[in-house]
Amino acid sequence: MSQRGGRRRRCTSSIACWITGWPKKSWGSQYVNPDLKDLLNSQKESCVPQAASAGADRAGCGSGLGTRASEDPVNPCKRSKLDSAEESGKANFTLDPQILCRTFTPCGGAPTGACPWGRIDCLDIRQCGSDSLRVLNSALPTFFCLRSLTLHSFMTFRDSDVLSLARALKQLSESARSSLADLSVSVLPCTWLVEVLLDASPHLTSLHVEIRTLMWERRPLPHRPRTVESDKSGLLPLEKLDIKVAELQTDLHFITSVLRRAPQFSALHLSGLRLPTGSSLSQLFTTLSESNPLLRSLNLEDLKLSDCLPEILNLLRDCKLEELRFSDCRLAEQWSDREESLQRLVAALKALPSLHTLSLAQNRLAKNVCVLAEMFSGPSPSSVKRLDISSNFIRPAELLEFAQRLRAHPPPHRLTLDLRVNPGDRDPDTWNAALKRLRPFCVLLVKGGWSSTDTMADYVSNM
């Protein structure tokens, strides 16, 4: 149990255990409190639908399992009315929340102390199988005070599991008392389910999903037409979107269609997207330019962006980005003139006064890294305070030249410079001389494993 200001927040990864009465060897000790055992046994015959609904409602809206005749439903520090149990007149039961806290504390976990009486607004289930999800879905429509829900499965969820979750989320969202704003689900079986979840829970401000399709499974994309009129009527308050994809090929439309519906969008993290041969991610930057003027953070990983430079430059001309990360994006892979193209990118970045964090890690910049020093030259130097150029095969002589250029035009503020995983061991003396020149105006991050004998493929690729 943790406390933030005047609100109490409770996270658990075993909530489904006490809802269903299923023990888990890996959670807590093998001893089960007699009160809890009696409670579970007494509910066994009425079984999952009633016990789960009532018990989960108490999990969602109170850290204890007891009911209260009257209360203030507005005050977040008081236990809320157990609507599903009280209004239907069904029997309820009472259990000291300390029993639950002690019974389901993870093995070796730090003691949490006393569990105060308050509302649970964060639910984190890290081992969520189909059975646990089915039980949770029966209770989820009553979790009115739940603000954040995380469901993680080591195996990919089935389509039917996700569609059942979407139905439960839709029931919850239809209540005026619903508070759910942050949803994280992994692992989804296909990309089209992202929009299914968003349509089911249209009040979300943050969505995180991981998508993994089995290589041997052919999945035809369902036809879900969306007209211009439905796009306008289906605007979303979504502000943050985090998508990690592990598919052989992905249609970019499932992301751009969401971005067009989210005018308040401010942060995108996208990783692992693979488009069909001949396709380009340029449409992603065009959509961001046209539909998301409030974008503040753009984090792209393991993508191919070498053919997107014009669209990237167009986005940078008229945006308010504060954080930009292009990690392992093969930026310069198809640039005919790497130095000239990088100079164009640097000029656009330099003209962006809101930018304070820039990562170009794992882009094989190598000797062209020296161009980045120009960001801090001239009468209007860049406002970047953190620069990540790790894993770029920067050799000692190239770092020394970069240091000399940066020394001629030092940043206006102390720069945090990430140089990890670069071949400094090829010439330690020159590398250390470069670091010495950088230290007066940089905080250097240099510890990171590199062995030149194990990285010959990288060397060949940069010759």
C-alpha cells in the first residue's frame, strides 16, 4: 500500500486469487489464515459469479470486504457503497483486510504495514491467465473507483479473452461513476484489438499494449470500416499511447486511425513495427503533424526511418516536442549523403526550443556523430540537456573530434552525454583524452560493456 498526497493507492498482483479462492504457491506462505479459509469455503457453493462479483466490487471500491450502510460516495478516503451486493439484496460477508494483505503478500516482499481503509484505485495482475481474466471480467463492471488496470500474461491472450475484457470495460465505461483512465494489457494476439479496447473504454487517457502474433498463425484482418462521420463522433481523450509489436508484418493504419481520433495526444512510444515490403512509416509523421499539435514526447524504437527524413523535418518545423528518441531506427541506412542529411536534421532540431532530450542511440552514426556538435553553435544554440549517442560505433578518434568541436561551441548548460557501448577500447588513450575534453561541460555516461573482439559485424557494417 502506498500513499500519494491525500489519496490511497493499492496495487496487487494476486487479486484474482482471493476473488476465486485459488491458492498460488508462489504467493505468500503456504499458511492460509483460518478466517480467510472459512470465508472461501463458505462461498464455494455460490461460486464464482456471485462471490467474484461481490468480492471484486469490494476489491475495486474498498480495501476491506465489509459493507457500510451509509457513506459519502464523493470522498475518496471513505469506502464506497457496494452497489452490486447491497442493491440486489444478496448476502454479503465481512473480512478484516489485514488478513488479505498478510495472506497474499509476495514471498520475500517487504512488509507493507497496516492496510488503511480506503479505495483501491490501481490493480496490477502480473500472472493473468484466461481463468483469472474470466473471473475478473465478471466483477470489472463494478470497479467504479479503479483508475489504473494492468493485465499481463506470459502467454498471448486469445481473441475471445480480449473481446470478453472489452465487453466488461464497456459496461464499466457506461457508468457515470467509472474512473478508469489508464489501461495496460499484454500480450494481445493482433493489432486490430487495440481499437476494440479503445472503443470499449473511450474515456482512457493512457493505453499500453504489447502485441505478439504466433509465426505459424495466419490471421485475416477483420473488416471494421470507419467513416469520417464516425471518426468525428468517436474522438478520444487519449493522451499517451505505448505499443510494442512483435509481428512479421503490421498495417500502420491501426495506429494512424487512433492518432486522428486523439486531438489531446501528447506522448507516443512505438516499438518493433514491421510494414509490408514497399511501405513506409512516413504516414505516421504526416498524421502526427496534422492531427496531434500537443505532442510532447515521441519515442520510436526498432523501426526503419531512413526513408522518412522529409516527413520528420516537416514535423519538427511546427511542433512542441520536449523529448525525441529515435533508437535503433536505421536513420542513415539509405541516406546517399549521410553527413548532409544529418546536417539537415540537426538544423531542424536546433530550431526547436522546447526540446530538452534527444536520443539517436543505435543508428550507426559512427564518424558522422561530429555533426551533432553543431547543435550548440551560433547565436541560438540548442536547448537539449540530454543527448544519447550510445551504441553508434563511435571510435576514439571520432569522439575526440566531436569533443573538440563541442569545446569550440560548448552547450549553454551542462549536457548529460550518453556514450555507452562504443568501441573506446580500440584506442584507450585517445578515448580518455576525448573524455577529458568533454568533462568540463558534460556529465558523461560511459560505463557499458563493449568488447571489440565480439563486435566485428558492427565494424564491417560501418566500414
